[in-house]
Amino acid sequence: MLHEALVHDIRRFNRFYTGLVGLLDETLMQSPYTLAEARVLFELARKARPAGGRAGLLARMFHLDLAPVASELAVELHLAPAHLMRVLRKFTAMGLAELRDAPQNGLPVLSLTTRGKAALVDLEAATNRDLARLIVELEDKEAAELSDALSRVTRLLATARI
């Protein structure tokens, strides 16, 4: 019975938090990106993703050379590969990401362009501003208490990966 109540509490908190920070809005933090797109931007900035071997003309035309990246990210982010493929196609069309040869082995990798990195910087700055507005009224003791609570929740749920 305690676990059922805890499930209810977690779901109530999730509804509260997603509403508070607008995660269910069509775009994140008044940006042109959805939450999933913002996360993909972050992951591409974190590390370049191998795109497989050299793709032929048709594979490049239909963006099939992005399939290995979409598959890898789909597993990591728990998103549908087809959705990831659409996001990656969108990013390459917008000039946010591109395939380039890796300096160490010459194999193609997908990474953010300068424009993509700038978009991520803008998105992170907007997110930081919005979150800072949420906590601006907290006293130092309350801020420390919130930080501790977030750390405890992370620690307690870290082993419960779905």
C-alpha cells in the first residue's frame, strides 16, 4: 500500500513540475524546440555521434546515413527511432547539425555546427533564467534544502531506470 501511495505522490509531483516549468508546452522555454529536440541538441553537443560507414549518394539524399545515430540516441533517450530520425533530419536541414569526418579516423560523425552550438547556448540561457526565477525568493537555507532534496531523489531513483 505504501508503494501505491508513493506512485501517486510521484505522479502528482510530475504533474506539478511539468506544469510549473512548461514542459508540456509545444515548445520549450519559448524556443523553437520541443523538449525532445532540446535534449537531442544537448546530446549532440556532449559528443559527436558516429554515423556509420561511408554512405552512397542515395543514402545521403534520403538521410539514411543518419540512421545509426538515430538508433543510438533512441536507445539512450528512450524515444522512437523514427522520431529521432525526423529530429536529426530537421537539424541538418536547419544547419544545426552536420556530418563531418572525424579527425582521428576520417569516418563520418554527426555533430553540432557553430549555429547548432549557438542555438544550444541560447536555449540553456533561457532555461537557466526561467529556473532562476522559480527560486529567486528562496532563502539560502531553503535553497540548500531544495538542493539536498533533489540530490536525494536522484540518488533514490537512480537504480530504478525504466
